[in-house]
Amino acid sequence: MSDLLGLHRPGTTLLHRLGAGTKLLGLVVLGVVVVLVSGPVTALPLVAGAAGVLAWASGGVRPVWRALRGVLLVVVLLGAWLAWAQGWERAVERMADVATLVLLATVLTTTTPIDAMLDAITRGLRPLRRVGVSPEGVALAFSLMLRSVPATLDLARETRDAARARGLERDPRALLVPLALRTVAHARATGQALHARGIGDD
Amino acid sequence: MTPTPGVRLESVRVVVETVDGPLEVLQATSLDLVERRVALIGPNGSGKSTLARLVNGLVEPTAGRVLVDGLDVVESGREVRRRVGFVFTDPAAQLVMPTAAEDVALSLRRTHRDPAVRRRAAEDVLAAYGLAGLGDRSVHALSGGQRQLLALAGVLATGPSVLVADEPTTLLDLANARRVGDLLLGLDLQLLLVTHDLELAARCDRALLVDGGRVVRDGPAPEVVEHYRATA
């Protein structure tokens, strides 16, 4: 659960050797294609293809299952609602889209060190410095976003355990309120830690 | 003029707003800290963490000023943060990258522009703090002691001249607390150590006993620790 989007796994595949900027751009383009292409007939091959690429890049099917397991509940709930509201075809298409995007994102994080991604984003956004954009700031925000997903899931698990220990696992307030407070506290603590390390000063 | 080395507090007060009105968490305090290892001890809520956080600007004084090597912490915040490292009690929030090597590399981005050189430097830093071979390990998969060592390594990689450590051994088991404590006391920089570990505090050169938002005892660490043991 903690490594929802996967950790970098050193390797020698073509995807490992590709530049981080190329892969980021590829992810953006593929993301747009996945969202624009409609119908389960195309969505399902896309999810199968993404799963195959991840299995190849990470050396097995276990990372595929781990990536999908992290979003399984959300995908199932989304699918159930869409099936009820818009029909099963739409539900299958959207469920497959979410799964494909998660798998493709995991391919990126599995084959690319975060450090290389930071460099690629900083390089790519350098021209925007003239209009006031801080490339280092955007790159840092990107990496913090990647880190915050598993961190928030960890907080959710701890909060659920705490509620369960008091017999309050069925009370949404005992889950949502502490989770919101702890997430904000974690964000503040992370901000303080970055501030203390002087990261973001440049 | 040569800047005054060390940490100086000049009539520093800290007042925070609470739902019950203003609360003075640190009364007017003046200090010159030039010793290599200074311990801050005292009960919970006494103001010792506030005092420590003043040193790198995590807390700003309501009145007075804080100087590090002659630099005002508020006016020269960026320069001061380059000189003052900070280690928190819980390393979880301090480790912001997925793997150990990437977290150290984040600290090295300013000084090592080339990614390959930075990666090697990060591995060297990890090895220096007993974390060799753990570069690709998820920070989640590290033990509590390893996480605190990693947090420490990430801060020390920036080459600070002052390190503030806010209860860095509180969450650790006995063996890891000793390991981190020994490492901290052996560092070749000025250490400001907030701690409830009185054995560790007694090994410092100087100790400040903080209670009720003021420094109530200040002197050689063994004496101050003994006084605290006798009166707590």
C-alpha cells in the first residue's frame, strides 16, 4: 500500500534507458489518448497493454497486481456508480481508463529515479522562468505529490486502526475528521522539514 | 568585522495566539551559545523546542533577535538555514523522497549538479552513516533507527556548521538511541540537543534547564542534569 505508484527498480530495459523527459512526455501523450479514446473495445486492450509493459519493465506480474490493488476499491466504486448511472459500457471503459493511467504512471516511477524526473522537469520548465515560474519549485511539488499519495494512505490505515481500537470503525466521523487533521499536520511537518533543510530556498 | 561565532539570543520573547488569548511560550531570554555541545532539557511544554526552533527560523521571535554566526535569523533566513541543520523527533515527515538515496540526493542538489556524481555522493553519505547498501530501499521499509539516521544523513549532507536536534532519540529503542546519540555527540559541528535522555544530556559541554518558558538553570551539563534529577 505504501508504494502505490511503485519504487524505482534499477534495470536495463529500453524503458530504463530512455530519458526521464521522454518518458514524462510519453506519459502525458498516452494519458490524453487513454482519456480521449472511447468504448470498452479499445479501453480493455489498452489496460492489457499497460499491464504487459509494467510486467516487462519490472520483471514480473507482482508489481502489476500491487499497482492495481491500491486503486481497486476506488475503481470498483466508480464502476458501480457509472454502471448504475450511465450503463455498463461506460463503466467498463472508465474503470479500464483509471487502471491504465495508474499502470502507466507506475511504469514511469518504476523505470525512472525521482532524481532524474526532477532534473527533467527543471530542464523542461526552464524557459518559463521568464514568466515567473520556478522550475525547481514545480519539480519539488511533483516529487512531493508522488510521496504524499502513499503517505496519506499510511495515515488512512493508521486512522482506521485507531478507530477500530475504540470500536468506532463504522463511524465515518471517527475516520474522516482525524484523517483530515492528520493529513494537514503531516503537510505542515513536511513543509517545516523542507524549510529546515533549506530546500526550495533557491 | 569578524562575525561572532555560535548562537546568540538577544532579549528574545515568543508569544503565540491561542483561543484563550496570547500565550508567552518563551519569556525574554538572552544567551550566548558557543560551546560545541549544548543540551536543552526540561519538562514537556516548557519551551525548549520553541527555543531550539528559533535557531533556524522555524519559529520567529515576537521580540528581540536571534543571531547565528552574527547573522540575523529573520533577516538572513536563507543564509542561516544553510548553516543550521535541523533534525526532528519523527523522521517520517522529514524524509520526503521514496528511497534513501533519493532523499539524500535531494539535499545534494545545490552542491552536486551532475546526476551521476550526485548519486555517488549520496551513496557515500549513506555509507558514512551506516546505511551502505540501503540506497534503493523504500524509506517506509527502513527501521526506526535507520530512518532517523537517514534523516540525520540528509541534513548533514548539506554541510551545516550548527545542528539542532529536537528529541532525536525519543522514538528509538535503546540500541538505536545509543547509536544516534553517540553519532550526534561525535559530530564536528556545534550541536544544540533538545532531549529527555538525561544520560545523553550529561555528556554535553553545557546544559540549559528550561521550565515555564524561561531558562531556570544554565551551566556545565552534569551539574544542570543533576539539579534537574533532584528537583523534577
